[in-house]
Amino acid sequence: AQSVTQPDIHITVSEGASLELRCNYSYGATPYLFWYVQSPGQGLQLLLKYFSGDTLVQGIKGFEAEFKRSQSSFNLRKPSVHWSDAAEYFCAASAGGNEKLTFGTGTRLTIIP
Amino acid sequence: GAVVSQHPSWVICKSGTSVKIECRSLDFQATTMFWYRQFPKQSLMLMATSNEGSKATYEQGVEKDKFLINHASLTLSTLTVTSAHPEDSSFYICSATGQDPYGYTFGSGTRLTVV
């Protein structure tokens, strides 16, 4: 069965520190991969996506993600977090365009001063 | 960029009544719409997928007679929660594809509270 796993339920990081959020997927073939961010009571905002090509993907707000086929991973990184980055982060995957998205369970990011 | 307008953003209704939630793609034609449900501090669970002019495809365990989905045009999809009960209280989010073959645009969500 297709699945997306985010091992970390909650991560706390100091402002200015680096961040890495983990995501692993289980699909028959390499899926399309996405990272979304959600603030409380809000919809989802796309941070970045990967379909093919360069395995290091740049997104908005200074985020990047690296696709590693050998590890079935698509981890999200940011070199220096800001207090405004505190939110819920979801990794998601689909089998192709217009196919349904499968979401991970999410990682809640807390930023401490 | 692609925008999906979802409303209402929040609604309170009495148990036994029906509630309609609308999602409109403002600047593109949404060939496929997805409806999700999200419980507090949990992930998004897909309820159904709808293509314009076709019947929606519901995920296993989702009551199609309770959650009516209509996708009558390329810019509008609606979710109607019929005979709502307190356990239907949740955050409902729509998503649309069509603008970008590899993209999904999300609405801002609807907080439904059934009292």
C-alpha cells in the first residue's frame, strides 16, 4: 500500500538554528513528492515539490528538500529558522498528476527564542 | 497563481440539519477536486475525489449518502454534510488540480461545528 511516514511528531528548534524534517515514502514507483505547511485553522501552503531531475529542490521561505531514492526519503531542510516558521508541516506524495495525495501524519514545529 | 476559494470558513449548525461547503477555482479550470477531513492535531484524510461532470469516488469508510459531493462545473465543487451530527464536527479542506498538471491548490478550509 502507498504510504508516507513522518517519524517526528513534534520538533523544537531554537530560532536561528538549522532544521531538518524527515519524510519517507513507500510507493511502487517514484511518486511525486510535496511539502506543505499549515498554520492553525488555515489551509495548506505548498513549500516545494519534486517530480524528476535535480534531487535538491528549492522552495519558498528558504526551504529546500532532497530526494534520495536509495533511502525512499524526501527530507525538508532550512539553514536558519525564524519564529514565523512555527507551524505544522506535512509531507505528501501522489502517483502522478491529478492523482490523490497521500499525506504523512505531520510534524509540529515549535521555535524557541 | 492558482487560487481556490473555500467558504464558509466556519459554520455552526444544529444536529440534524445539512450544511453545504463550496470550493471555487478562481483563475483556472479545476478538472479534479479532492475533499479532505482533518481532526484536531491530525493529518488530512481523503474523503472523495470528484471530476467535473462525473460522480465522486469515495474512499473506503466514507458514507456517500451523508457526504454529498457535486462537481457540476470546472470551477465549482460542493460538499454537503447531510443530517449532521456532533461527530461530523471537523475541519474540511478542498483541493483542486488543473492549473498545473503537477500541482494541487488547497482551499483555506471550513471549520464545521455541529451542536
